[in-house]
Amino acid sequence: MAYTINGQSQDLPEPIDHAGTTLLPLAPIVEVMGGYVYWNNESKEAIIELNDRKYSVTAGDENLIADGSVLTLSTPPAIESNRLYVPADFFSGLGFNIDVSGEDVRVDSPA
């Protein structure tokens, strides 16, 4: 699997297949984009700060909270190997352009 984020090739953890849906590793992708992910292990919630905006997502919950608005993801995030994985449409909800094609994942900041 090859990742390209904002035109730069990245070596990131492999996506996982969860019930037929490809899930991507949340924190490594957000960090490459210049954001931060704060993890609450008790509630299994990730708080994301990126581009002066705040988001939250919880393992097993299909809702993405984006600056107070609720967006529904195609499938709930899942924890695998102590890492939170999210469906590709999570990044669309953050306003990024995303394309998962075969062995390639491309994530680009909005123009």
C-alpha cells in the first residue's frame, strides 16, 4: 500500500479491512497533515486539531463531530493493534480530497 499525502510519498501503517471496508490509520495521516490527535483511552475518543478546527470521533461510533456539527461516517472507526482506524470518508468530512484505489491512498488538502 502506498500513501501520497499532499503530493508527498509517506511510509505509514497499512490500512485494514473491517467488514469489507478499508480503514485508514487516523493519527499518522493527521500528523503528516500538520495536525494533532489526542486520545482518551477511557472513552475511546480521539480529539483532532487540524487547520484551526476541532473534530472528534469515537471507536465504534459512526458519528464524526466537526466543529459542533455531526456527520455520519460510512462505518464506525475501529481499534486494531492499539491504533484507531477510520473509513476514508472521515477525511472527506474534514474537507480533504481522498482517493483509495487498489494499493494506493491519496489524501490532498482542499484547494
